[in-house]
Amino acid sequence: MLSKFNNKCYKSKGNPQKLVFFIHGYNGTPEAIDYAVQSLLDKLEDAVVCVPEAPFVCEKNSENKQWLSFYEEDPDCRFRDTATSTAEIFDIFNRLGKSFSQTAREMNAFIDEMQQQWKIVDKNTFVAGFSQGAMLSLYTALIRKGEIGGCIMNAGIVAGKDLLARETVSRPKILLLHGEDDATVQYKTLPTTLSWLAEHNLSFRCRTYPALAHRMNDEEMQAAADFINHGSF
């Protein structure tokens, strides 16, 4: 069977017992997050890390990819403007609900395919993502019929919150990691994301990192690895 998404899979040390999906961000590629993937791999005990590639050419940069369009609802990129209120930022992402829902369903079909290939079940499957990939990872995890081992959001926000609330059928553990100097997915949005998760009875932990901009670091990958290896936040 041909995969829905082009992808690369990497095995950590040990016999693979866990399957980790690491989803890159908007205007990105699998290569753009390879520094974080390799850092995570070094810390995992018995996992396969699968890095899918977004299917669409990025509207902002034809050399990179996107999972879905931001411009359709925010052509001026107001979500990155520090003058834009948190409420308006969430409204922008909320209007993208249908796009996130469709892409998350495609991602879940891809997860099914990779699970069959590696013979790994939901409870040992984890979905992680960075930026737009973090938003997609949350949506994917919450609408999946089976409950996965966990979801890891690096520099993300709850996207499509109203539709997601109606479509949620699963409540895996969620680990949120966010740099305090992030001016792209603005750090000021994090409390509202946490409030939404709490209001919807989701189990989560959050770690923040001073002086970290819109990027991932080794400390975050250690936190992610601890979560995957041992189920600890």
C-alpha cells in the first residue's frame, strides 16, 4: 500500500516497541526538524520515529511545505503580530477548524498504515508536532477513535477549538512544551490553550523554557523522551 504521506522512519536503539509520529510545521520540511528528531532519537529506548512530509507546497515559500493554509483566514499573518489580542489569535485559528479536521483524519489513516507496518498498537503510539504540526498533532490525537499513548505539542495552540470540542472522542495524556520568547506561535496564547484543555477534562502537563524562541531544544526533547519512555510528564 502506498503511504498517504511521504515519510522517513528512524529506529532508536533497542527493539521497536513504540511508534512516534513527529509532524513538522508550516513552511517546513522533515529536514527542518531533523535536529530535534535526532536529539529525540538519542534519548529513546525502543521506538520508531516516523516523520511525515506535508503534501502541499507552502503558499509562503515554494521550496517548503504546509499541511494546510493559514492565508485563507489570516492573509496578513495577524496571529504573529504582538498587537493582536489572544482572543483574536484564537478566533483566527478557530476558523481553520474544518481544514484541521480533514487533515487530522488523513493523518489518522496514515497512523493506521504505519501501525500495521510496525505492528504497534495505539497505547504504544505517540503523536508529536512542532508549530502547525503541534496543532495538527492535538487534533489528530483527540479525534482518533483509539486512545494513543500520548500527544506532545511543541510551540502549539488549540486550533479549530469549537469544532474540535464537538469531535473529540479520545483523551490521551498531553505534554505541552513552549519557549517563553516565542513570537510566532506567541507565548502569550499558552494560558488560553491550557484553560481549554482543562475545561475539556484533558490530562496535561506543561513545561516552558526561558529565552527559547520559535524553535525546539535538547531540554524539550528530553522531556518528550521521558514521556514516551516512561509515561512520565
